[in-house]
Amino acid sequence: MSDLQIGLLVVGATVVAAVLVFNWIQERRFRKQANAAFQVPVADVLMQDAAVPRETHERLEPSLHAPAFDAEAEIGDEGPDVPIDIERPMGEPPHGDVAPVARPAAVPSAERRPAGPPPAVPPAPYDELIEYRARIGSDGVVASVFAEAFNQTRTLGKAVRWLGLPVGATAWEDIQPWRDARYQQVAVTIQLADRNGAVQEEQLAALCDVLQTTAQTHGLRLACDDMVDALERAQAIDRFCVDVDVLIGLNVVARGEGAVNLTRIVREAESCGMVLGGDGVFQLLDSRGEPLYALCNHDAEPFAVEAMEGQTSQGVTLQFDVPRVPDGLKVFDGMVAFGRKLANETGGILVDDNLRPLTDTGIEKIRSQLVHIYERMEARGVPSGSRRSLRLFS
């Protein structure tokens, strides 16, 4: 074998040995890094409180050895008082100076209790059928932050509600900017329709613009619902309201060229429990203070607190606001009975808006129309006289 071949073999062996040594060193270094990484678990930053660092613990693998207890660590760590028995070799006498050591009762520790799930946050009392919503999130914003936006939204032309979930609370409340309160969530809603028509795109955009300005100024999180969907819902609910928004009027008029006696009518209204309002109209109210039906004078002069003896009028009108009255059929029947009583007391006659005498057949026809209207309202989720109905027909 020539010197050249021997040299090449030596060089090749040296290179192979160097590669093996390098690989061994690299493997050892990577093993140390892996062991270090798995010995101390990495905390989840989403679940960790930045202000209080969590303790780290080494992983304990299962062992078949008898457990070795640290006497000092055990004292006060476990349940009731239990004397510690010091083990001695068989036959060795007990040590006279050694007395049983009592373990005090364990003190409950917050770290030992399992952390329960966070309390569920109740949804805001938002009416999806008749409202558009904007939501604001914060870490605890004071109510006064919304004072300017609160006043601006009152000029939008539709009813706006401000609702807040106080920090640490589970019940929503109406926001009043002058109160000393802090909120973790805020919901602002605007009504999609009322008797003035459906909400317009400009009104929704103005609401979101006002809230966006407030959110940017104070570092809050704002989310407005989809406007296109809201406008479609507004048009649909407005069409429904137009179809069922009915006002029924019954009139008591004098026969021929005569007149009805207002003094008698006032007395009958008061005896029936009707209340005279500041506008000179008598109203029969329910337990909520909402009108069931009203009584007004045909003449321009409204009813007075004290009717003059012998005062007369061409007639009076009983009015029944169909969608705003609960149990409408019963209320309508009561109004008809009261109208007939007024006609008998004054010598007048009960007629419809076209001054045609109301017969039993005509009254039954009106009742049938009411049944149809109330069925539609129930099917739509707007029962007559309900809170939702009172808001829509305001």
C-alpha cells in the first residue's frame, strides 16, 4: 500500500471520528434543553394574572417506593389532630423525653380549593324584533363617560335605551350618566319602528357614529349590529303595525235637531270610574295606568272638572285604541255597554263614525274584525296591550 493510500485512509478516519464526536455533542446539548423545557411547565398567559406570578412545580412520576413524609411539612397540612408514632426497632425501649406530637387542624387555603368556572354573564335585555343594538365592552367604565353621547342619542327621533351591566353584577340596569357606577358591558338600542314610521338608515348610522366617537375617546370596544338586516326588520314591522293600527270610535249623538246633556254624561263617566285628564278627555284606566278607552266631547270645548248644569253638546265619542289594550274583546264589550247607557240617559242614539245607528249585527261585525287583528298580533309576537305593543304603538 502506497503512502498516498495510507494518508487518505488516515484523513478519512479522522473526518469520520470528528463527525461522530460533533453529533454526540449536539445530541447531548439538545437532550439537556429538552429536559429543562419539560421539567417546568409553561404558564398559559391567557389564564394567568399578570400581577401575581404562579408557582412552578416539578413533575412527579409514579413510584413504587414507600412514600417518605417530611414531618415538618405534614404538620398543619392534613385533617384532624393525629399523633405521630415514632417507629423504633423491635425491643428498643421508648424514649422517655419523646411525646406524641399533635397535628393542628388544617387551615383552608384558597390555593387548595379548585377554581370554579367564572359566573355566566347574562345577555342584555335586548328585543331583537323591534330594536337595533350596539354593544360596548370595557374593563370598568364610569357612567359619566356616556353623558354627551346619552344626550345626543335623545335627538335621533326614535326611542333609545341605555343598558349597563355593573362590574361584578349579574343583572342589567338602565344607565344614568349622573350616577356613580362602573360598567363592564353596555348595550345601546334604538327602536326600529313606531307610529311615525320605520327607522331610517341615517338614524342608525348617526347612533353608531356617536358611540364610535365615545369608544375611541375612552378606549372602549364597540360592535354595532348589521344595519342592512336591521332596516329590513324595520320595514317589515312597520308594515305589520300599519295593518293592525286601528282606532275604533263609537258616538252618542242627539236625535234629530236636539242635543245631549253633558252634565249627565260627566256624572255617568265619573260613576263608571273614568278619570278626567288635563286635556279635557275622560279615560278609563287599567291597573297599570294605561287607557282602556276614552270619552271626549264633539264640540271644541273639552270637558271641565265641574260641568255647568244644563250644558249640552252635539254628541260625545268613545275611542278604543285597538293594539294598546289587553283583553281587547272584553274591553270593547264594556265600551259598547257604556255607550248604550249614555244614549239611554241622554235620550240620544249610538252610531258609528259614519253616523249610522249601531245594531247588534254591526257590533258583532266589529268584534269579528277585532278577533282577526288580535290573532295576527299574537302570531307576530306582539300581543295587544303588551309592553312590546305599547312601545310600537306610541
